[in-house]
Amino acid sequence: MRRFAWAVKDAWRLVAIVGVVLGGAALILVFIKDAMQPWRRFSAEPMTVVPTLTGKPERCLTCHFGIEEISPAHPTRAFGCVVCHGGNALALSKPRAHKGLLGKRNPATLEVQEKTCGKEGCHVRSDNPSRSPSASVPLTLMATKASEIAKAAFALGWQKDELARFGVSPAREALGLIPEIREKRMLAASSLAPFRPEDNPQKTRFVKNCLSFCHLHTGHDLKNTDARHLSGCAACHVPFRPSGRYLGKDKAIKKNEAGHAPYHKMTTAISYTACNACHNQGVHSLRLEFFYRADIPRPAITDPNADRWKAYYIPQAQFARCEVELECIDCHTRTEVMGDGHLTGNKDALQRVRCKTCHGTKTSLPALRTLASGADEAFWVVRSYRRGFPALKLGDRIGITDANEPLPHLREKNGQVILHSKAHEKRWRVPLATHSRCAQEEKKQRSQDCYPCHDASRHRRQEGRFAR
């Protein structure tokens, strides 16, 4: 009996020893498994951020530690990551964390921007479409290509007139346009249907060579590595380089993989190189082919370090000196670029700036407005300009367009008109046509009307530079 009792005790000891060994092995396996978690390559411990705008914890920076602040207006401590990118805020494995990402790598695509840039409280104003880029940008020609489609369709006999009926994707005028306004905007209706090739070889070639790139619904990604810009809002607001390689400090982003901006950065100080990602790349032929310009290497067209006098325009283009020394956004207004909340089929409908807007005419100064109220729209417009832009104050005299759109960067002081760049700290004293020897006809205010005297492109030297 005593021998049996000892045997039982030995058995329990063995069970205990086996339990300890198995428990220890399990702990070791848990430790090894935890140590081998992919996020451990980037952080020793999970990194939690609680954005002030949401009050909800996020662990995205556990892997993306070192990523650049997207912009001073969108600090991580306030916005976090999920409010724009979506995804699973607390997950630490890539598949789970990236499930539900909005726009995949680019949350600014037009397909999802209503949930990101255009969500309530951000860049949308339901009571004022002209102040709502989320609503106005998808209706612009940069998003629809409606004018290009209409002109080609009329020239090739696909439709009887130049009224816009189609876009690269569907677009609808939310507020409605009376027939007179639709006619002025070269629209056949208050909506655009998607353009379809319809098994027509000519239309198929048109889609492939003219409509498959250079609009806001397309952009650089793993399937379209030839594009020179990202899609949606990021096409203009995220500086991009043609390689599509990330150059920043986020170790979780592969440096040899295409489909990325060089840095996780947004800007409102937009250089002409962003515009040249689509414009001045080359020319279309009557055979619906596209030919890239051969005067300079293609990457130089969007290279901020390239000679802008060579890169800015295609070789046969005419331009005045101001049209190459200034950035595109220094001339074009917010409405011209981002729309007014209405669909348009013709860029002339939104044309706001003419030569006289800055230079005046032979008999009158540029149109100016004195800021008499803090409610003046100019104070709202200037908020979107670059950091460090000279502040406005009551009593300032600023330029306005014929449509009364404020130009806070154009200011009159002590009898001089000064233009402040929206993209950098430069400024210029604007030469005025008033009481000068200018031979302009006051009703002819297009840039080509001024080229007979002010064509800087005709002074191009053989080495590709221009006389200034």
C-alpha cells in the first residue's frame, strides 16, 4: 500500500514537471512569436497616439514611426492617421491594420474623397459650393476632360456640335443650370455621361492615347507607373517625382517600390512642376496619337531643379516673361483651378484673369478693393495660401477680377501694385499699362493679344535659354 502511495506521488510529480516544462515551452513560444511579430522590426513596443479630434487610440505609428508630418495644418497629434486613411486603428498586423484603407495608398482620390478630404467639417461646405473643393473639383475640366472630348467628337464627326456631353467618368451638376448658363458653359445638359469607345477603333485609340492619363481620376500607382502625378487632390497638393520612390524616414515603406510620393507631405505652395505633370508634356496629333516633347529629357519637365525657361512650356508655345517667371498659381485664381461648384464644358466659362487684372489698361488702373470688413471673402481665401504669406488687414487694397473674385496676393501700396507669390517668398512690382506707351486695345485682354510686343519665347537662344 505504501509502495502504491509513493507511485502516485511520483506520478503527480511527473505530471507537475511535465506541466512546468510545457508551460515554460508555451511561454517561450509566446515570447518567440511575439518577438517575431513584423511590427517588432520597427518598434520595441506598440506606439499609441490619441488624436485630439477623435479621442480614439491609434497604433499606426508603431510601424510607420518616422513618417513625415503631412502638413502643419494637419498635425498628427490632432488628426492622427485613420481620420484620413481609414483602416483598423488598433491592429498591429499589416493585413488587419490595412483592411478598409480608403483609396489604398492615396486617400485623396476622387473616388473616396467624400469620406476623407470632403467629410463633414473638412474641405466641404454644403451651404456654399464655391467654398467646397470636395464638391467643385470633380466638376472641373481637370477631372472630366469634357472640353477635350467635345472638341474631338465634333471634329471627328461623332457629334453635331461642341457642347460637352461626356466625361472620363460620370459627373452631375448638383445645383442645376438654366439653359442660358449651360450654353455659356458649353454644356448639352446638367450632367456628363462616361465616354465609351463602343467598339469603334477610332474612339478606342482616343481613349487609349488621350483619355487614359492626365486627369484627376488617374495617377501614379503600381498599375500606372508612367504617370507624373498622383490622383485626386494629391495630383496638385502632394509634390511628386516620376520615379514613384519614397525617400522619407518611414522604414515600413519600401524604398525600391513604385507608387509613392517622395515624402508624406502636402502643400498649398504649388510649383509649376506640379502643373507640368499634365500640361506641356507634348502634343496630340490629328491621328489621335500623343507625342512627348523631345527638346529636353522627360523627367526634367517636372523637375523643380530643371531650368524653368527650358522646361516650363513646349517648344512651339508662346509666352510672356511673367508667364514663365511666375508660378501658375500666381496668375490663376482659386475658382479657375478648383471650380465654382458648377459643371463646365469650357474653360472660358471660368476664366477670371486677363492681362488688365494685374497691369490695368491704358486709361485705368487694375480693379482694386479696400478691405473694410473682416467678413470679406479675401480673409477666407488667403487662409489657403502658403505658410508665412503676408497677412491681410483692414484697409489693405487688393486686386479683384471682373467677377469680383478677390486676389489677396495682388496689393496696391503707395501707388505701386505688388504681386506676392503664393508659392514662395518672392514678390514683384507690377508694371502698369496706365499712361504707358502700351499699344493694347483695351477690349483685347488675352495673353496672345499681348504677344506681338511681349513674346519672350521668340528670344530663345540655341542652347535653350531665353533672353530676359
